[in-house]
Amino acid sequence: MALSYDKPMRTKPTRPKGKETAARILEATGILLETQGYDALTTNRIAEAAGINIATLYKYYPNKQSILIAMTKRNRGGWLEAANQSLASIGAGSDWRATLEAILDFAAQRRINQPGGKAMRLAMRLSPDLQPFDREETAETASFLARLLVARGGLDATYAEQVARVAVEIATSILDLSLFDQSPGDEVFLAEAKAAICRYLEPHFEP
Amino acid sequence: MSLSFDSRIRAKSNRAKDEGTVERILTATEILLQEKGHDALTTTVIAEAAGINIATLYKYFPNKYLILVAIIKRNREVWLKAADRSVASVLAGGDWRVTMEQIIDFAARRRQDQPGGNALRLAVLSLPELQSFDREESLETAAFLSDFLMARGGLNPTRAMQVARVAVDIGNSVLDLALFNTSENPDVWIAEAKAAVCQYLTPHLER
């Protein structure tokens, strides 16, 4: 099957009505993810929940994966902007630990507060169709951190990129542990993600 | 029924032959994984590479996933024994950092040196049929580390298991970066996995 996930939208909505329909599809998907999880998600159910015809849905999205990718990309914009701003404040001299902890709080909030946030994260993590998009986001987040490690820690560019990839990977996968296990809960994994990333980066920020 | 009795006798008298056939299937699968990756894997190709009839293969394994599961379980025994020995050596007075680094080296070698090791790891991460086995193995590994954190670091059982799970997750996810960044020297990720795990565990083991 040659499904192209890189072109998730068949028709780019330009008119207000089209944009509204696309937004309704994404919103309905978020609610379905929250209430029923990724496995139960079908384009038919999404169309029904969004109150639109399935043919209309297919006008915008060829399959459910492309809808999830659209959601990811929509969320990613806000996330990368927030992460970038916070990291820039470290570059300007603010406390690196407090700032990284605030970024992790933000990342954890994304999953908890957004409808379907956890189910979507689980899908990104487990579905082979979506995993490449997850890695893409990780790499983008890491590139901000890498620049900072060069500027503030004096690392060479290649090593900074590697350390940043490791740091983002550690934080993401520790936060993800709460997707698979109800206990000990989000709070504990969030605290451990902060501890792990700060201890790992300490020698680079405080040589 | 006399028929089932007969087949039991036959299975018994042929046990050595059965084990030989199973081993040939597993070895052929590992080599195919190494050469072609998990996408190209089919029971037909495996039977051919093992030099057996497809009907014989189906006598032992109904599908390719169960062959992969058999490899995972076989490898896991070796791995958990090694982890157990390492923990015992630290409890006998060895340096915990050296031991932790040895365990990470061992985990990295499993992927690199074993035929199809990296391809199997990729399959475990991306095939929904195998993902639960990965979590199972992480939990078993964490159980060893947890015992160690209680004995050597004085953590209570609940806390020890939390820290152990996070540490195992850090080690795995950093080592996994090698799978997706094949242009870089895999030793980089091994070194960073060691640094990240040891720095995360230091406050618990050196107080």
C-alpha cells in the first residue's frame, strides 16, 4: 500500500467552512481517542462524531493515520514554540534546571489536559505508521537544546546534537512510562523525568 | 483416543529431532533478519532458508510472530542470567558503576553482535504483536535492579521498583537511538547510555 502520510490533507481547506470542517474532524478525533482509545478509532466513527458525511471526511483525510498526523502537527507548532522560548531564556542566563523542569511540566500537561492526549501519545509510540512522526518531533525538540548546549555548555556541534537527542529521548520515554502503567502515576514519572534529565545534563551545563 | 496416544509417543521419541528443527528455524530467522530485516520475513522464506518443508514449520509455529517470540524468549533467558550474575557481583562488594556499565555493554552487544539483533530490536519496537514482550522484559530486568537498590541503596520496595523501571527505560531508549541513527558510530549511544543511567542512579547508591 502506497499511502502517502506526508501529504495528509487531500484538499487544503481555504474557505472558512472547509477550515471549520477540518477542525471539527480533529476535535471529534480527540474526544474519541479520550473516550475509546486508538484501537477503536475508525474514519466512520470520526465522521459520525463530527456530524459529517464520511465522503466529506475523505475529502480532507484519506485515513485515520493522516488525521492523527494532522493533530500532531497542529500540536507540535505550539509545543516547539514554547520549548524554543524557554530554552532561549536559558541562553539569556536563567536557571537551566528550573527552565528544563518547566518544559517537562509543559510536556506532561500536553498529555494530561488535551482531550485524547494520552491515547494519541500511545498511538504515536506504538503504531508503526506514526512512529516516524514521533521521531521527527523528538529531533526538532533536540535541535533547540543542541544549540543551547553549544552556546552555554561549549560543546562542539556534533556532540551537542547527540547529547540533546539523548536528553529528549530520556525525558520522553520516562513520561511515556505512565501510558503503560497506571501506578505509580503521572506525578512520579514526571518527577523522575526531571531528575534524570537534569542529572544527565549537569556535567554539560556546569562543567 | 489411541490416535492422540500414538502422537504423544511419536512426539516423545522425536524430541531431539524436534529441538533440532526448532533451532534451525530460529537460526534461519535470525540470519534473515540480519540480511533483509523484519519486513521481508515470511514463513515461506524462513522454511526455505532452514531447508525444511513449510508444513514442517507450521507444525512448530503457526506464524512468523511466534518464531520471533521464541527468539526473544530464548535471548531473554541468557540476558536475565547475565543481569542476575552482575547484580550478585555488586552485592558481593563490586563497584556498582563498573557493573552497571558492564550490563549496558552486554545489552548493546546483544543487539550488535547477535545475528539479526538490531533487526529484532526494531521489530520488537514497531510490531504491535511483539511490543508487550518488550515491556515484559523491561519489567523483569527492573526487578533485578530493584532488588539491588533495596539491598545496596536502602530504598523501600515501592520506590526501588520505580527507580529501577526508570533506569531500565533510560538504558533501553538511549541504546535504541543507534537503531534510528545508523550513520553515527553506535559507541556514542553506549557511552551516553552509561552516563545517563549512572548519573540517574548516583543519588540512590551514594549517600
